[in-house]
Amino acid sequence: MRSSPSRRCTAGRAASPVATERTLRDAWYGQPILWLGAVVLGASLAGCIGMIVLGARHADEPLPTNGEKILKVPVNRDDREDAGRTP
């Protein structure tokens, strides 16, 4: 008795080109949205690292403050700031 074409055994035979293309397209690395996500992630990480490097190279000069400090924060306002304000 012969089996129907849809129930044939494919062991030992090469897969058809259409089936191979479909398998590659369905794999995770065949999805374009994943590659786009990987590129966006890589670009944002590179941007973060670049900003950290630029910040380390060009540090801000500390502001001149007189008086007491708590955790490097001045306790009192500077008199020069108050001179320009009107109550």
C-alpha cells in the first residue's frame, strides 16, 4: 500500500529551498526588528559612554564659596546673589 504524498518520510533527503528559506526567516536572527533593536541599543550605549568620557575630560571648575559647608553644599547664600534681588 502506498502512502499519500503528504505522509512521505523525508529522512535522509535535503530540505527544499523554500522550506530552508522559511526556517531561516523564522529564526530569531532572521527578524529585522531584533536587529534594529540591537542597533538602537548599541548606539545608545555608545552615546552614554561617549558622554561619560567627555564629562571626565572637561570637568567643571568649582564655584568659589565662603563659609560653612555640609556635604560639599554651602549652608548660607552668597551675599553677591542677594545684592541683585529686590524683596
